[in-house]
Amino acid sequence: MSKKLRIATTSLAGCFGCHMSILDIDERLFPLLDLVEFDRSPITDIKHCGPCDIGIVEGGICNAENVHVLREFRKNCKVLIAIGACAINGGLPAQRNHLDLSACLTEVYLTEPGLVHGHIPNDPELPLPLDKVHPLHEVVKVDYFIPGCPPSGDAIWKFLTDLISGKTPELGHGLIHYD
Amino acid sequence: MSDTFQLDGAAVPFEPGQTVMQAALAAGQYIPHLCYHPEFKPHGSCKLCTVKVNGRTMASCTMPAEAGLEVESDIDELNALRRTLVQMLFAEGNHFCPSCEKSGNCMLQALGYDLEVHAAGFRHQYPDRPLDASHPDILLDFNRCILCELCVRASGEVDGKNVFALAGRGITKHLIVNAESGQLKDTNIALTDKAMQVCPVGVILRKRVGFSQPIGARRFDASPISAQALQDAPRPSEAAGGCAACEDAP
């Protein structure tokens, strides 16, 4: 391959567990780095995404900043991959979806026992939370999904190597997991 | 010599009275299914077992076997339909596998794996379905209910208790408990009931045994559901005997 593929990754309303799993592909990172280079990613600390071949997004959409970052990825990445339960169905953060947001904030910051002079954070630098947590595909077009909480390093490796070699990615028994 | 029909090009023998599903499983041919259970009358609601019979789509669990039928099951068109059905079930309820103690033993999840469903897609509904933890030994988590009525059938037909029923219509259809209070603690359900063993997903759970099987030792960790359904079948009238599809009775 003459030119390396450019990959950007980010974690939105996630726990970085999927990124830990990306690192779990271990020594195969070296052959991977023969094929790809990283753009915006927690691995590079680049803050904004440039034109890329593949974008990998962990976590769902729980606040306004998540929406902006996701749109930046969609705009710049030829192929967008949602990785992990939260990106695919909202996951753990979406467990608040049947609750009222202001009731959640009130309980966490005001009425929870042990809080003294608590207040709901209102710094203008903080992104506003959304009423509901959304999976990525409800906000932008997502091309591929790697399920798992998190997907194993082996699953990520299989998926990426399939994709890079031009095959339709398949996980199969043992690698496909929703938990 | 019994009659046969053709399933994906292979001859399948059948006994009079058998459905296409029963005969196929008995012959070692897997047809994906969710609400079908070999010990109960077919329900025909999940439509995962839809096949093409002489070109028409039919539920194989309710379709009587007939000599000479041309049945297609494992074809791209039907597997795509099955994939969509599984996706809709995931989007309709709250199926958060990482926190579910049925994970690894769940038929809906296992079918998703087997059909290579990577995401539910659709707009998730995130319905508000409170738990019923009133019973000392049994938890009901309605978030995962797929309305297969297996617990309804088991409680009515085998246990003779009618603890469960479906109420409402269309998108408001939901599982209810047959008690004045609507709570499980006010029924005569027992841990030894058949209704405790048949839930294909994680609605009816014994308390204090969750997550006792480590990841790797759960039912569908070993092999996909398509390889295991054949071990369950056939079981004509051996309802009291072993059943790999049922959880062990306490």
C-alpha cells in the first residue's frame, strides 16, 4: 500500500473502555501501524479531526459537545465506525433515558445526602446535557458497528483488518458480543 | 416409510401431524426461532422461523408438514428479514446486555450473534418499564420482554396457575401479573414452576443466583444457538424429561 490510511478515534459518552480494548490488540499494533496512521485520537492528543479514511467513535451522545464532535468526525471521515454498546444503543448512560433530566440533576447535586451547599453545575464552559442519551446512528449516518462492552481486542483486530483489506467485516461466533 | 418434503434442497421426513419446524429439527436441520418451544403448542408470533413454502412466506412453527413441499429457509432474503426482526425487538425494549444476568444464556442475544446483527439501528424507544421485585425469590424485569407468551403458556398449560398474561394491544401490549395488586408476591408462583424455566430472555429471574456462571461458561459461549437448537429437539411428549432449552429446575 503506497499511502497509509488515516484513522481518527474519540470517546464521547463512553468510559474509554473501548479505547483500552483498541490497545488490547497488543503487539499487532505494530503491523497495524504499517498500514495506518492516527489523526485525532486520545493516543495522539490531536484536538481536531482532519480528513481521514476511518473514524472510530466510542460512546453515545449525551451533551451538545458530543454532537459537534460527532459531526466533525462524520464530515472528515470516509468511513465511520461506532464502537461499543454506548455508541450503538446508548449503553450505560442511556439508562437515564426513562428519567427526567432535571430530576436526575436535582437528586445528584441538590438532594443527595451528604451534599453541603451543592448546586447544579452551570459554568458556561460546560456543554449542556441533552434531554436523552442517543446512539450515534440517531445523529449521523454510521457505516459500521463493532458491538461489545467493550469489544475484545481480537474483535477489533478482526474487524479492522477485514475492513482495511476490503472485505465486509464479519465477527462470527466468539468475537461478536453485546456484553 | 414416511413422506418427505424438501428443505433447502434436502429431503426431510415427517410424521403425520408434525409441523415443518418439528420435522426439520428432528431431521437435524435448524430453522431460527424464538417463541417456539418444543414442549408447547406453537405461538407463531415472533416470525423468526418464517420460511418460504412453495414461494409463499409462512411461519414454519405453525405450518403443517406435507409431502412434496418445497421449503426454503437459509437464504439471504429470509435471513435479512430475521435480522430486521431481531433488530426491532432490540430497539423496542431496553436490552442492555452488559447489565443483564441472562447475558450469555439469552436466546434473543444468541440469535443476534448468529445472524451477525452488529446494531439494532432504528430509533430506540427506551420505554419506561418498572421492575417487579416484590416477590422474595423472583425478580421480573419487564424491560426485556419480547411478548413470546412462553411464560403465559407454561403457567397456564403446565403449572395450571395462569400467573402471567399479555394485556393491551399493538405497541402498548405488555406482560401483566394475575393478581389484584398486579404484583408477583400476590400470586402463587413457585420457583419449581415451568414458568420459571422458559423465558428466552431475562424477564423472569431467580434472585440471588445472577452472574454465577462466569463468562466463557455460559450456554451460548460454547457454540452458537444454531448448533445447540438441534440438541433440544425433538422431544415429543417427554415434557417431564431433560430439556436443554430450559434452565435447571431448582
